[in-house]
Amino acid sequence: MTGGDAGEEGITASDPFDEAAAPLPPAKADSKAKRRRSRGSFLAELPVLVLVALVVAVLIKSFLVQAFYIPSGSMVPTLLVNDRVMVNKLAYRFGEPQPGDIVVFNSPYNDDEPRESLWEAALRHVAEAFGRGAVADDFIKRVVAVEGDTIEIRQNQVLVNGEPIDEPYLRSGVTMPDEEPVIVPPGHVFVMGDNRSHSQDSRRFGPVAVDDIVGRAFVRIWPPSRWGGL
């Protein structure tokens, strides 16, 4: 019995299938340790990667292009509520707004709104970087006349410098009350929504300073069924 016991103990100690008892080969142990260090390193770096991604998104939004969503029906039928557009923020660094351009500009009513906190501003910038802009801080309209032009509305027709302009983007049957002639001052543009009956635009708040223009909307990106240039 003693010999048998000794034999069983010998088999147990040297059983090649007992992973708990047998030490790992050096190469396998190194591989597992490397994987653990790699996972730990990735988790440690993840917050930095997320922060870098947010910074890059905000920089792109601030200086190059930005996605905006459309919160109202003032540009129907060209833009519908909840459409998304991309805005070129460099468009007027090297040129001037032209009649027909669709532009995003700072709200003319911002002076009446309370100033936001630093935290609120940071959250807004991050949200805008992912296309949640143009809620209350920005307007989107179409340029109808530029500096030096005289614009008026007579008998449901927009006249610029005394000549009727072609506006194929308007719905049939749109109505516009008469407006007295206005000369667009230097450094400004006269903007109007395509949905003339339901648009707060230069007919109400006056010409918009070019310096207040955020950029030119150049493509509709959402929904996919409405993708296309502007």
C-alpha cells in the first residue's frame, strides 16, 4: 500500500494535464503578461484618446467645416426641419457673399440673451462639433442682395436695383407683403428665408453684417434620401 501511495503521489506531481500544478512555459507566461500590460495601457490611454478626438472635432468645427441641423421651417422647401447641412467656414475668408448663397449667421437677437457660463460654452462647442448647432444661436437664410444694392418688394415680387429677380427655389403661391426700398449698407447682406410667409429675416431685423456670417451651407447630408448640394 505504501508503494502504491508513493506511486500515486508521483503521478500527481508530474501530471502534464494539471495546469494548476504545472508552471507555465516562459514564452506563454510572457505572452499573457504582455497582453495584460497592453490592455492596461489601452485603458489608461483611452481618456487621452477621447480628449484628443474631441479637441480635433472642436478645432475642425471652429475653423473649417461644421454640421448644422435645421430647427425651423423658414427655409422650406429647400431645407426641412431636422435636415443636416455642412457649412464651409472658410467660404468668405477669400471671397464675398453672393446672391443665392445660403448662409449661417449669428442670431441678431443674441444681445438680448443672458451670457452663458464657461461650462455651458464648452458643452455647446462639443455639441456643435457633432452637428447640434443652429438651435438658438444661429440663423440660416438665403442672400438676396449685397452691399450697395437697393432691394424692395412690390406686388409679390422681389426687386433688386429695380429689376425682378428669378427665385426658382420658392414654392408656387408664396405671398410677400410690399416692402419699401432698402439700400444694403457696406459690409452687409440682405437675407430672406425661402419660406417667405414664415421667416424672420432682414425684412424684420435688417441687413446682416458679413462679419457675423459663420459660413456658407454647401451640402445637405441628412437624411440620406435628401442628400445633395445647395
